[in-house]
Amino acid sequence: MNAQDLSGYFGGLFTVRDFCRWASIGRTFAYAEMKAGRLSARKVGRRTLIPMNEARRWLSTLPSR
């Protein structure tokens, strides 16, 4: 990630938009994963943030091709 990519990155936290970019998935799928309990997120005011360690954990649970 370069400095421009970090615009939505908050010291160990991804915005949903940046998480989706990082994981190459759509917002609908990200929110579905949160609703299903497979991806944990935090609300800060109106923002939904995903901890980096949670993003890595979620990614490691996906089946490999």
C-alpha cells in the first residue's frame, strides 16, 4: 500500500471500502460476512471499521484454490 492507499486506514483498522479493496471483494459480500459472523467489525460513530488482525484472520479461513 502506498500513502494514497492509506487514506482510509486508521492505525490497524480498515474502513469497509479499503478492506474491500484490500481483499478484492464487494461491499455486499463484506457486509454479508459481517452479518453471518465470519468477519468482525467495530462501529465508531457512523463508521464501520475492520481491525487488520481480523481481516487477516478472515482471509486465512477462506478456502484455497
